[in-house]
Amino acid sequence: MELVFATHNKNKFKEVQLLLPKHITLRSLEDIGCFDEIPETADSIEGNAILKANYVTEHYGYPCFADDTGLMVDALDGAPGVYSARYAGTEKSSEANMDKLLEELKGETHREAKFKTTIALHLEREKVLFNGIVLGEITLEKSGAEGFGYDPIFKPQGYDKTFAELPITVKNEISHRGKAIKQLIAYLKNLK
Ligand code: IMP
């Protein structure tokens, strides 16, 4: 079975590719000739995942799935949330986003946060959503060089390392996206 993963993020693509069983051949947006900036203008994580998957099915006609992720920080009433990518500006710089978040949390001792991923799967006849959440906290400073995005400042619950210090296999086992992808895989396995 061939499925397009509607992302331009090479790190994410690699993470997900590692998780999928061999009978699913993952295609990238580049593989189908899509170099467009796919709109992410919804006001919720679910809404954005659906927008991205719709874009690929409508414009390119492939079965696909898309994900959208948000980092919710308790002390900031759930911010940056759906605005996680553009938290420090439209250039979507991970360094600037992390700097802004660390600054906002300066002096804050309650640093609980969670990542949430929604995956929207669009097959010929079905549209299904899968969610994954990981709890953790925002560290005082950046640490580690693996992963991407906010990984250097997110320490998952039960670990004393950030996502950027953990091997990708460990991150995949416990992460928001890993959990959502596991549900996607279970669903695909049950399809005829
Ligand atoms: P998007 O939904 O992939 O656009 O992600 C929204 C924001 O969350 C971007 O700033 C990403 O870099 C960040 N992000 C998404 N997934 C992860 C992750 O697994 N670790 C750290 N940051 C992430």
C-alpha cells in the first residue's frame, strides 16, 4: 500500500518512516511533485491536520495522511498550542521559538507541558483522526542535538533527558507522534 505523508519536514518523515511496517510504502510530497506551502490556517490542531490532508487529496488525488502538532504549556494557559510553529514569528525558527518560550517562563517553577499530535488519514472512502499526547516539562535551558523543533527544551515525564538527548528510537516509543502513528498503523492493519 502506498501512502503520502503530507509534510515537508525531513526529520518528521524519517521518524515516521522508521515506525511504519514494510507493507506500507511511504511517499513524500516531493515524490508526488508537490512543492507547495500547504496552508495551516485552522484554529485547532485537528483542523490543521485535516486541512493538510484535504489539500493533498484535492490537488494531487493520493491517499495520504497529515499531522499537526502543538506544544501546550500549563503556565501559559496552553500557549503556544496551535501557534507553536509561528510562536516567535512567521519565519518559523525553532531557535527563536525556544528562546521566546524560555523567556516567557523565566522564574516560573511550574513548567508542565504536553505535546499533542493529530493525524488525519484520508483514504479513498474513509477519513479518520488519531491523537497522541506526551506529558513532560520545559527545561531551564536547551540541551541535546537530536530531533527538531522544541525537542532541546522538552523533557518527557519519567526521563531525565530532553527529547533532543534521547535516541530517536526512544523518542518514537513515547512521543505524541509515535503514539498517534501506532494507532494509524493498527487501523491500516485492519483494512482489507
Ligand atoms: P507542525 O505541526 O509539524 O507544524 O509543528 C508545529 C510546531 O511544533 C513546529 O514548531 C515544530 O517544530 C514543533 N514540533 C512538532 N513536532 C515536534 C516534536 O516531535 N518535537 C519538538 N517539536 C515539534
